[in-house]
Amino acid sequence: MSDQKRLVILGAGTGGTLAANRLRKKFKEDRLRIDIVDQNNQHVYQPGLLFVPFGLAESDEIVRKRDRQLHKGIHYHQSAIDSVDIEADSVTLENGDTLDYDVLLVATGARLQPEETEGMTGPGWMESVFTFYDMEGATALAAKLDEFESGHVVINVIDMPIKCPVAPLEFAFLADWYFTDKGVRDDVTITYVTPLDGAFTKPTASATLSSLLTDKGIELVTEFNTGEVDGEARKLIGFDGREIDFDIAVVIPLHGGAAYVENSPGLGDELGFIPTDNATLQSQVKPNIFVVGDAADLPASKAGSVTHFEGEVLVENMESFLKGEPIEHSFDGHANCFIETGFSKALLIDFNYENEPVGGHYPGPVGLPLLKESRVNHLGKLMFQSFYWHGLLPGRDIPGIGPDMPTFGKKHPVSG
Amino acid sequence: MPTKTFAGTSVDVNDEGFFEDPTQWTKEMAPEIADEYGVPTPLTDRAWVVIDLMRSEYFDKGTGPTVRKISKLSDVTTKELFVLFPKGPAKLAAMVAGIPKPKGCI
């Protein structure tokens, strides 16, 4: 027993759960003790939140118990985290327990910070100003949209980085479908307001997505930096003095790292994200700290697909570290996102650190169409939830889908 | 590669006018760059706090900071940043500080 190592995982979401389950399969319990901590026992399938406001998903369909997703032999602790002492290799929980570790995995994701924008959580919050990025907001917005028949819906990304950068666009597309289906689309104006200089960050995809917004009669306002949200007067006020009136504002609040990071000297950057090696997923803070998912400061999308593709590399590298071997496996920043465009269609984008999303097919020439609306992509998006619970979290691989971004089948694969 | 001349010296810039090589920048160029892109001059001490931060962050991290990071890393609030560098503080401050266009988050 003396050579048993101790792994502590902070966060039992997508990254923490899949890493715990994959590592449990690799190491016998007498070689590695795995403890995992989360502040609540509700694991939300976050892509499902997009559908809640439109009555296309209910909370009980997309939430499961965190501990039930973990394999046997993983010790689950339900408590908020107070702090990490990176010098002492020790985690203190808010319930008073202390967990010492040989290796730490930070998987606590990103936190919504609506209170950081002036006025956002003031009068009108959850009445005229909503977010669908958490269950409470998505549910409240569903009730509001249900009774809404005319007026101005504004979708506003406050600033990057945000989780799932395509989700706000998907919301706009689905809103167009929703009000059309209700027969009131002519009485509803939809405006997409972004701090970016286009609909999306990547040029080719941005052009496609901008023209989709135009086709659907959704107005695009770019380079708008929201300084204040006034829910009572119902207007967004930009730092440059511009104002945008709304009846419903669907805001994507600022994001930061988990709260305990600020309380843990040396662990995070000024936004609470953990400085992390882009390729190895080892932190730049200390060699025995690894990071997965949204908690890392990687130049990749904060998205479940990225976390999924990171999983394999992460687990190989953590295994090497635990065995005292060199860390060799390398993550390429691969992201793969279905973008729901309404009317039972979706498009798919696939990219990594070096290559922007282009057209073609995924994962090879006979595959799903890329950067093009299709029904099969919509079905792919719907089917993914089942794979998430039964394949991704338990740590099963999908045949034919590896972590590295494929270039075969793409129209203009650009080498990095 | 396009070039521009500031303070009598030719420098390499990209299509949007961002410096390609931050080591070509000198303090004397800053007011001229500011004039060209509509940044209020003379540059105040507060503007210089931001310019110095842009450069130190660039050399430390490989990219200029975002608006949020500037306000977290200094005592310059976002509101003040929009007064010092109207319209797009992260881009304009990078321009005046002679560093490449900050990598947007994705």
C-alpha cells in the first residue's frame, strides 16, 4: 500500500468525470486513490440548456446525479472548495475536510459573473434580462418567451471568453424558428449584439454565419462593448455611448474561473483560469497539477468537444507523470461543434489551434457536411446527448473519431 | 509587407496597421501612431500606464491583453479605457504600443 499515489480531481463535470473514469480503468485502487470534489450533485448536460427556453428540453432530461456517472472505486465528496495550497499539495474544502494529493486535476470549469456588468442583476433581472447559460435562467426565459408575441429580442455577448462561443448564435437562429412557428415572426425583431468585429471569431465560419443571420432577418451589431444593462429602462448602454433598446435581453455574462482559484495563491491568472501548456495540459503553475476543460487558459474554445478530445491526451500524460515517465502526448486544440440553425437543421464546424473551420466533410470524405446546413447534422446534435452519458463520460472511445483534428475530406486544409 | 513611417523610421506593419515586430517601436512613435488612429493626444500618464502594460504583457505572454485583463491588471477601469482609447481600447492600445493585434479568444 505504501506506493499508492493520491489523485484529487476538482470538479465532477465533463472533464473531471471522464478523466476519473478513464484513470480508474488504467490504475488499480491499491496503486491510485482517486478523490473527486464538486459543490453540488447535479451534472447538467450543458448543450441541452440551449433548447430549454424554446420548450424543446426539460430540466429533468438534461440533469443527472454527478456521483452516478462515476465508476466504482472513485471517492466522491460533495462540498464547495475553499482553497488549494500548491506549495503543500493540499486542498481545503468548505466542509472543513483536507485532501492531500500527489497529483491534482483542476476541472472546475468556468463561472458566470453577471454581477460584474453594471446593472445586469439589478431591476429587471429574470424579468426582462435573462441568460440561458444556467438552468434557472433558461427555465425563466422559457416562461417569458412562451407569453411573448411582439417586440425586440436582443442577444448580447458581453465579452469573450465564453463557454460554447456558437451557442448565442444558435439561440438567435432558434428564436427565428420559434417565433416563425408561433406565427408572430413579423412582429418580433431579433438583434445579435457582439463585441467581436463579426458574427464569429474565425473568418470563414464568420462569413457563413453572418450570411445565415442576414437570410433569417436577424440584425447584427458588431464591436459593441456593453458597459451597462438597464433592465428597467430596457436598454443596453455601450462604453462608447451607443444604446440599444430591448424588450427581452438574452445576455451571455462575463465568465471567469471558479471562485476558490482567487483564494489559492499562485494557481490562476487574473480571470481565475489556470495557465496551462497548450499541448500537454500540464499546468504552468506546478508539474503535479494538470488542467482539463474550461478551467484552462488555452487558446481553444471553452466547449465540451474540446474537453472530450483533451481527455485522451490528458489521461496518457497523467499516467506518464504518475509512473515517473516523460510526458509525450500532445493536444492539437481540436474542437467540433454542431451549430443548430433552426427548422430541424444544423451545421457542423471542425477546427483546432492552427486551422480554422472550413467546408468539406467530417471525419472523412464520406461524413457529415461541414459548414453547411443539413438535417443529418441536426440529428447528430440530438443523438449526441445519449453518447455523452453512455460513452463520453464513462470513458469509451468512438470508433473512427480520434482526438486529433482530421484534414482528410476538408476543402482547404491549411497546414499550421 | 506594408510599411509605415513613424518618428522618421520605417516599420513593418500588417494589413490593418499593427506592428509586425514590436522591437521596431520606440516611445517617440507613440504620439504619431495615436494621431493617425484617432487616439486623443497628447498621451496622458494614464494612457502610458496602459501602453506600458500592453508591452510588458506582450513580451511576457505572447499576446496583448483584452480589455477585461487590462482593467484587472491595472487601476485603469474599463470606462476610463474607453476615454483613453475610444471605440476599441484593446486594439487601439496595442496599435499605439507597437505590438501585434491581440489574439481574440475563441
